[in-house]
Amino acid sequence: MGHFRRFAVGSALLTSSLYPHSTNSTTPLISEPIAASPRVRLGTLSPLLRRQLRFLAACTVVLAACFALPLSALVRLALHSDLYSHILLIPFVSLYLAWLKKNEFLHDSEPDRKLAALPLAAGLLSSFGYLALHSRLQLAPVDSLAWNTFSFFLLFIGASCLCLGRQTLRALAFPLGFLIFLVPFPVIVRDAIESFLQHRSADAAELLFGLAGTPLLRHGVEFQLPGFSLQVAPECSGIRSSLVLFITSLVAGQLFLRSPWKRALFALAVIPLGIFRNAFRIVVIGELCVHVDPGFIDSPIHHRGGPVFFAISLIPFLLLLYYLRKTDVRKNRSPDVTERV
């Protein structure tokens, strides 16, 4: 805005010097535009938005107090579970993404109370449903925690719709939706994802063994290799690293890509990438056991080699991001080039 102001002032002065008789000498040419131009700073919050954010902060404190027990249990789960260790970072990442959107808070808007009705109703129904049914259903601890955390998420979304205006909500849509990753997987969902990754990794490993020319017999997720038997256990599904890579792809797509379909493509590409990363790890361990020493099945590369293969999977991950980013920037520049021509 400062550059534009200086440019306008300089242009007006240049015009008045070139055409001194084109305006009234008693009234400067640029006095009215300068007095009428609003002095808006990018990234500053208006008084109305500050009040709305304070109201949302108060609602969040009340919600956190009401859900103190499940939220404290969620923190303990994140501290002691490898699968859910990312949960502790989710609120901070969401706050950072919201802070990056601060330049889009230039226009005040009043809240639309109708938007809050659905998430608030769903959150209250979920909360009362849990209170009424959890003792009868005999849920697993992680299922109870997932239920309560999802209720908290719905109520927080409803409070955001109740406190913030439409323009602000539109700008904060992704940071608010990103908080869904606070919710741990129910047991049935976790087992389904593990089973899917386990069997698809076995399919991809069979393909890679075939490309390597290694003879094998397969029975489900078990491979009979020359002089050695290898089984793809549920613990080898790679669900944790795939989840981390998926969350990373969503954040990276939001930060570096503009096209919605390219963001979606980038996030969905994590699924085959995670499967082939697991398959590559299975094949490497299998080939080492066949050609070097069967003892590699109990070696550090098997039990603690996950970070190494995760780092290897980042190479195609970053290459795909670079390609999508390059084509995205080129597409956004093309209209400017057309206009100049």
C-alpha cells in the first residue's frame, strides 16, 4: 500500500508539473485523494475482528474446561504413542497457518449465526450421546477418546462460526479443518487402514521381487523366499509414516500450491508412495536375508530402519511438489503474459 501511495503521489506531482494550468491553482490536484484514501496496514487486525477473536478465545477456554479430562488423556496418548505423537503439534501448526492468513483479514464481516447451527448441534448431540451410551457400549479407551475429541472439534468449529465473520471463516477454512487431525483413529478405522496398507504393500513387494528376479511363493502376506520365510505383519504396514507424510502433504500443498486439484493430487499421491516405500523396505530386507545373512531379519535395518526409508521416500515426494509448484507458477503467470502482449 505504501508503494502504491508513493506511486500515486509521484504521478500526480509529475502531471501537475507537466500541465500546470489544467487544475485550479488554489486547490492542489492530489489533496482530496490523499485525504480520502484509507490507511490500511496489511496484517493489522480491526477492532471488530479483535473483539471476535477475544470472544472465540473465551469460548475455547470454556470448551477446554468442559473437556479437560479427555483433552488431558489425549495429551498422555500423544506422549506415549508413536502413531499419535503428531497430535501435540497440530494446534501449533494450525495457529501458524492461521497467522499466515492475517493479510486476508482486511475486511470486517459480521458472523452468520446460521453457519454455527449445524456444527454446534452435531457437537452437542455427540457429547450427550457419549454420556448416555458409553457405559453400555463398553468402548475401548482410544474409541472413547476419539468420540470425545471429535465432539470437542465440532463444538470448536461451531464456536468459530458463532464468533467470526464469513470473510474470516473463509480465510481460516483450512487451519480450522486441519484440527481434525487432533482426533485419534477409532480401533476399527485404524485396523482397516493397517490391513489395507499391509496387503497393498505385500502386492507391491511381490511386484518388486519379480522385477529383481527372486523366486518366491506367496500365501496372503507371507512370502516363501529361497531358504527363508518373510511375513508382512500389521506393525510393518507403515501407517504412522504414511499418516505423517499425508499430513505433511496437506500443509505443503496449502503453502506452495494454488490449484485445488493439484493440492488434492499431491495429497493422494502419498498413498501409493507410502505403499511402495513399505514394499521397497520389505524387498531390501528380503534380499539381504536371501543373499547375505538370514539374521538381517533381526537387524537394526528391520527394527529401526523406518526413518531411513522415510527419508528416501521424501525424494519423490519433494520432486513431485517441485514439479506441481513449477507448473502452478507457470499457469498463474500466463495470463499476465497474455495481457502484456
